[in-house]
Amino acid sequence: MPNLRLTRRAVNETPFAQCGQVLYRDTLLSGFGLRVGTKSKVFFAEGQVNRRTRRVTIGRADVFAPDIARRKALAVLGEMADGNDPNAEKRKEQVERITLDIAFKRFFEARPNLSVHTVSGYQRTERLYLKSWRKKALNDITRQMVLKKHQDIGKVHGETTANNAMRHFRSVYNFVAATQDEFPPNPVQILTQARAWNKENRRQTVVTATDLPDWWKAVMAEPEYSRDFLLTALFTGMRRGELSKLRWENIDLMAKTLHLPSTKNGDPLNLPLSEFLTDLLQERWARSTGSLWVFPGPGKSGHMVETKKFLARVGAGSGVSFTMHDLRRTFITIAESLDVPYYALKRLLNHRTNGDVTGGYIVVNAERLREPVEQVSQRILELVDHQ
């Protein structure tokens, strides 16, 4: 590492490095130097803090004169002599500038493949439930603040909502913490350590075999758009959001298959169509008026969005209270009653088998699922006709 009296002339005449970097030590001030790269020259200060070498950038040589840079370096070296690490202070200042609002933006930028549903959920959490934290520095949010916010959200918006909001915050915090050297542990840990997560009871309702005939009768009395939507949901087990955004380009009526390139969990969905559903969709296609959507709607999106009104009509007409997700559970409950293989059930619902090593080796394509899908279809029709 060569020594050099860092004057303006000496700095200007110092050649750029052929590759990498060359460090020049100032002969006037110990710890002051010049870092020369292939295209840049930068002044630095270097000293010991708690027996560890620390190098701090002062500024570019084409901006700062050597005398000014030397004075700045002297001040930095003085801080080091007092045991202060200027780099740590800079990192701390950088961390403090990361507000919750900025953290969410960076989280989304780093994960462009998140589903629309997931992004919407996270944005709702930030906009509604964590609104008072949006301009707060992320590392200023304490365990006690998390505990209180979780309790407050639970009281006003429900315990499940409170849990989901804190799961979203935990994910965003973990992402930012992974990019920062100086960052406190995730404050959401307090909910686990204090056993403060709200207990969630998953809904287990289905349209039972006894109720199915009355439900079917009420559905068949509906206009074709709501009737076909509910029947497609029952005969596929698809999620409401995936079904409402179903495009004709995703359906091959000749091959009797349905393909969604992106779903809630990010995986594509490939399903065979039963004979009943193929006939239903062929009739819809014949009635279609050029819309891209299988189930078009009047809104800006172009596809069906609102389902509450016709769900309420069918519920009132049949005496069967149900949700769209109940139809998904009904589909898989019937499939399970027919002893459909476990891995086929997983694929029918488009559930991942990440935790199952064996499942990772089994390929279940649409043709492998055709027989189970037809069995479920026939069983639904039997229950409707024979009750």
C-alpha cells in the first residue's frame, strides 16, 4: 500500500487502477487515504474501533479538495479514537429512515409474482389496520406496541383479522431485517412468546347430502349467470376469485380441460371437465357475446365480482345457508367419500405437497384426475336425483 502526500496535484496525477482498487496512505495524516479504482478516486479515513479496523468514506476526490477531505477525516478519526463507529451510526440512520410505508413498498417490489389476492390483503392491512404506523420507523415499533395493536384490531375488526394483520407485518419486517445489519428482532415474536395469538376456528360447513336437492332446486331457478357460476363452483371446487376471473382462453372444450396459469398459491391449475360441466360450458359458449370472461360482469373489471346477492337468494329459496367456500368443501367432501386417492385430492384442490417428500415425486396430471372428477360429478347428480 503506497504512501503519498495527498495534494491536489498528486491526486490528479495518480493513475486509475488497471483492475480492482489501490489504496494510497497520506504522509501528513495517519489514517487518511485515497482509494483509486478503475474509474473513481475517493478519500477515506481508517482507524481502530474496539480493536477492529473501520474504513469510512469521506467523499470523491473530484468533489472535495485534499485539505478539506483531510479535515473531515481528522474529525472521523477523532470519533474512532473515542470508541464510536461512524459506519454503525450511518447504518443506524439508514435503518431509521425505513418507515412502515417504505417497507411495504420494498416488499412488493421484491415479490412481483405475488397474487393479486395476496397483494390486496397486505395493502388492506397497511391501509386500514396499521394506518397509524405508516410513517413510523420500522425499528421503532416495539413488542409492546405489537401486543396492543393486535388486541385493538381484534376488538374492533375481529380476532382472525388481527392475526392476519400481524402475520402480514411479520413478513414485511422479516424482509427488511434481512437487508439490514443493524435491526432489532422481529417484535411480533411477543405474540408467540406470550401465547397471545387469537385462537382461530376454521369453518367446517358444507352443503350436506340431505340439503343438496333443495339447494339444487333453488339454484336451477336462478338466472343463467348465477346458476352456471354456482354449478361450476360445485363441480370443480374452485375458489371464488379464480372462478370469477376464468377466461374462455383457459378452457378447451374439445379436450374437456380447464387451465389456470396462476392461482392463489402461485401454482397453475389443470383440471379435466366432467361431462356435465362440459355440456354446461358449451351452452355458455354458444350464448356468449364475445366477452373474454366465462362469467362476465358489469363493472370495470369486466368479470363477475359480486356474489352476495344471488347467494342470499339461493339461501333463502332453499333454506340452506352457505358460502362459496362451502361449495369447495362440499366438492372435496364428496370426493373423499368416494375414496379418491390422497394426492389426487390435493391436486383437485390445487394444494401444495411441500412438506411431503413422497408427494414431490408424484405427477398427477389432468388425465389422471379425469376419472375422480367424473365420479364426483356422477355422485352429485345421484344425490340431487335420489334424495
